[in-house]
Amino acid sequence: MLSSLLLSVVALNMTANLDDAAKLYEEHTYVYTGGDYKEEPFKWRLLKPETIEPGKKYPVVLFLHGAGERGDDNKNQLKYFGETIASPENRQKFPCFVIAPQCRSGKKWADVDWGRKNSENAPKEPSDQAKVALGILDEVVKKYPIDEKRMYLTGLSMGGFGSWDIACRYPDKFAAVVPICGGGDESQAAKLIKLPIWCFHGDADPAVPVERSRKMIAAIKAAGGEPKYTEYPGVGHNSWEKAYNDPHSAIPWMFEQKKK
């Protein structure tokens, strides 16, 4: 039931410029050999800066899409953040690499229950899908001029859960994390006190209870951290639209962050 609701909400928010955005992203394949897969190819996309200057390094963003964009078409995962960051204005303001992997149908970035108001203990290991995303990130860092002090992670809905999960497992890997309408394991909050985080959620979200974000933020603050949190009154599951498209919100803040 919840999966159907997530899929239907995402479907209602399709934007018209997906085809144009897809033309800007290179198509790639990553071969994963762990878990349930034996040399399984995973498709993913890469956006590069419009101009790569010799000797200069650039930030990289790992974007984790929502449940409605799962599959193997290597295109739907570009919706929302992928489209927004690829706009002419944002490409000029924020030259960067963007990694957009695609989660397999029926799989998750984090193997947890989306509908719970209270968190559950995170699995001991990242999901295979998360391992693929992190493996792709490692390949990009090795191959391209990446500024490792400016590596960012963001995701929405199912990707918001994945962002919290990966952040808790690798709190020193990223310069900032922007989880949107997701949730995490509050017992791991102390690991995040030094990590810049800006979380977003709509208080009328019918798919992922807003309590999930509230409790994660409260747990980090209780442990001594200072995360940012924006809760949109009257907004449902599509809180990413406001978060990603506000010129004074998630995207510009994210690119301002840099590891010391």
C-alpha cells in the first residue's frame, strides 16, 4: 500500500524537461559482483561541468532518487534534482559532477520500513543498491578531477532514507548531506554531530511520516549537533520541489559546505 502511494505521488509530479536533461548526462554502466548479484551491470548517469579547466577540481553530488524512479531505463532517476541541477542557470552557478545511479525495481537504498513513525535499527550492512552507488562514487573520484573536500549526498523519499543510512555509516565521507522526506536510525545520531545536514519534510506527508525527520533532527541535536531542518506546512510528499527549487535553500547551501 505504501509503495503504491509513493509511486503514485511521484508520478503526479513528473516534469516536462526530463528529455532535455537526459541529453546532458552521459550514460554509464557499473558492474557489481556482491550480494545477490554475479557480475550484474547497473546503469547510471553522469553530469559533468560544462567546462573542465586544467588543474582545477570540482565538487561531486551523489543523488539518490525515490521509489517511483526505480527500474533499468537509466533515465527516470534524473527527475527532480537531476533536472534542476542541470538547468543552464545552475550549471553556471554550480559547476560540478552529478552521479545519478538507478535502484533496481523492488529494491531499496536502505532496507527499512518507510511507513513507521518510529525508527528501527539499521541493518548491519548497506543494501546492495547503496553499495553500487558508493562504488560508482569511488570510480568517479578516481577517474575525474574531484575535490574530495566537496563531496555531497542528497536524496528524496526512498533516497532520503538512503541518504540518512549512508551518512550514518560514512559520516566523514561527505561535506554535507541533504535528506528530503526520509528517515533514519536515531540510535546512530551521535555519529552525525559534525556533519553539515539540512533536512526537509512536509508536515502533511501521507507517505513518509514527518515524525521520521523530526526525530532524526532531535536526536542529532540531543547528541550535540546543529543540523538545519525545514518543515513545510501543508506540503505533502513532494517537499523536494520546494527544497531543490528555492534559490536560497538546499542547493546553494550544499555547495557552500566544505570539509576542513
